[in-house]
Amino acid sequence: MIRFESVSKVFKTSAGEVTALSDINLTIEDGCIYGIIGLSGAGKSTLVRCMNLLERPTEGSVYLDDVNLMSLKPKELRLARRKMGMIFQQFNLLEQRDALSNVCYPLEIAGVDKKKAREKAKSLLELVGLEDRLHNYPAQLSGGQKQRVAIARALASDPKILLCDEATSALDPNTTSAILDLLKKINKELGVTVVVITHEMRVVEQICDQVAVIDRGCLVESGPVRDVFMKPKSTVTRNLVFPRQGKSPSNIENQRLMRLTFDGQSSEEPVIANLILACETTVNILGASTENIGGKAYGQMLIALPSDEFVLARVKGYLSEVGVSYEEVSGDGN
């Protein structure tokens, strides 16, 4: 378990002090996949680097399994860090080493017997689906293959926790999905806690159990992904979950709007078409962000409300009847 207690991080620059994190209180339970999301510059990478003290907090405490890492001596801290593997956006592989040697590298540093190290590295590369690429160098691998090597290398020290700092940001959507599936497999089969740092809500939706939203160095919201996704409380979370699709039409400012939330209805059910038929009204869809996950519909939709109060009451009654959550929102969608 990782626990942050009142953690703050201030960087001193030539232009003055910059607060990267402010009074962060956060607990990541063993065995979960935990997402930390925010816009660029929100403090996400600083937060994950404080987990293994690559960045030392200015204030507060960081606990790993109830041990305060801030109180450890350098040698003790190095041993504690072995419990935390880390992968990065740019892979950070050694170009002069093939895949097998890259995975062996941390084992060599730890003094593991060469034969045992190679056997373990082979098994890890097999785990990540690269058993046929043992002797390929990074220049001979695709981006997704490089990230798989990086994941195998991070697992070499048998970590309890895998920290992923924007690990899929440099990959295309299909490769991103494959890497996320691999991380879910590692979490399930090895019991490794996975912490995912990202600015992409779809990454959190696909893989995470819990999520924390960071904005300007502050923790603004946290909880189960489903709860945060369906009922975002903060403006920054709403913008991440339901991003604006370009400039809103100028004529919606004086309209009454409603956000519909789809929470697992069948993706084959034509909710809006049925609403139109049942309520005998037209529906103007202004924006939508929905996904088909396992045959179920998840996401949100922004519609303009009818001006007739009687028709509006029918619309609300129908939505309640079919189990679609809704709320009236302002002209900017918030």
C-alpha cells in the first residue's frame, strides 16, 4: 500500500518558487489498478516520482507498507525502491543492448547469477509476448514492442508496484489498447499493484479501478472510476470526462441543456430514438462521449431540452423509467 500524508513539493527556480504539489492525501491499496489523471502541468509526474522518492517531497510523508520512506537511510531506501518498478513514455532502453540484455540489466546490478538472470529475463519477455524478439535491439522494435521490453525490465526485480508515467502517450490507439491489456494481465496474474499516470480519460476507463484527479498540484477528486466518470464533481473532471467538441454553437447560451449519463445500458438499445417516439418530441444532440464496453453503453450525452414544460416532464419521466441518469446544466455544459 502507498499512502501520502499532506505531501507538498515546491521547486526553487530563478524566477522564484513553484508549487508542484500541495497538501496531497492519497491511499493506493494493494492489488488495484489506480489512475492519476490531469491536464499537462497538473503535477502528475511529480506525484508519481514522489512515490519512490526520485523527487523528495518538501513537506509531508510517503508510506510504503506503513514504512515512512522519508525516514529511511540511503541504503534502506534503495532496497525499498526495488518494490517499485517504473516505466516511462520514452521507454528508456539501452540502445546497445538487445531485448534480453535490457531485461537482464537490473538483475546484473542486483548481483543475480548471469544464468539465472537470463532465464528470468526470458520468462518475462515471454510474459509480455516477445519470446521471438529476445535478440532484437531497440532500433529493430516498434514502439509497442519497446514498451513491452520496458515492462519486462521493470518486473525483473519482482516489484509489488508498477509505476507507469504516461506509458502509452507515445503509442497509437491500437498499441495503447494492447499495452493496457498487458498491464491488466500483469495485475491479475502477478498481483502487482499498477499506478497509471495519464492525461487521457480513455486510458483510465479501460484499465483502472480507482482514479484521482490532479489540477494545479491539488487533489480535486478521487474514488472508484465508475463514480468519478458518471458524476464528476469538479470542473476539471467534467472537462476530462466530457471534453468540449470545439466551439459551442452561439445559440445554445439561452437554451436549457441536459446531460444524460449512460451507466451500463445495452449498447444495442436505441435510447434516444425510443425517447423521441415515446415523448413525441425532437431531440437536439449537442455532444456525446460514449463507449461500448462489453456490449454495454457507458458515457455521457448533452442535449437541448424542449421548451414546453409538459413535454420536458415526459422526457424526464421516460429517462427515469429506462434508468438513464440526467441533470440540467448551464450553457457551457457544466
